[in-house]
Amino acid sequence: MANDSYRVDLDRLDEVVKKLNNVLKDMQSASGKAKSGTHLPEGSLGKGFEEEGELRQTHADMKTFIENQVLAKLENLIDDLQKKTSKTHGAYQDQEQSTSNAMNKGQTSSQNKYS
């Protein structure tokens, strides 16, 4: 019997991949909202005061920072983690199949010897 302490639960890995895909979709939705849903047109904060331009520029700077330094990096991190988890799942699945095939071949040949 195999030692369970070394067993990998492929169903759990698959579940992680699916959850990471969902998180990535949500992140892309948030990124889209940050890009298109936070525009601050001229005059929207009022008119006739000198800080209006500075406020809009600060808003634009913060918007760019959030898009490029927060959301894009999070999306890349989650995408990388999802790809690596999926690759790990595939490698364990391949190894499990290979081991199963090797064991079945060993049983078949030993059964033939003693039959």
C-alpha cells in the first residue's frame, strides 16, 4: 500500500485551478471597471477654482497607478499561479498514470508466471 503522506489530491489541485480562473475573471472585470468606469471629465468637480486641474491630474495619476501597479500585477500573479498549478496538476496526473501502468504491467507479467 502506498504511503498516504506522499499522495497528491488531484481533485483538490483541479479545484484550485478552477478557483484561480474565477479570481482571474473577477480581476479582469475589476480592471475593466477601473479603466472605463472611473473617468473624471473636465468640469465634473466644478468650475472656476484653481485646484480643479490638480485634482483631475491627481485622479488620473492614481488611476494609472491602480491599473498598472496594482491590478495588472495582481492579474499577472494570479495568472502565473494558475498556470503553474495547472502544470503541476498535469505532471502529477501523468506520473500517477505512469505509475499505475507500470504496476499493472508488473501484476500482469507476474500473474502469467504463476498461472
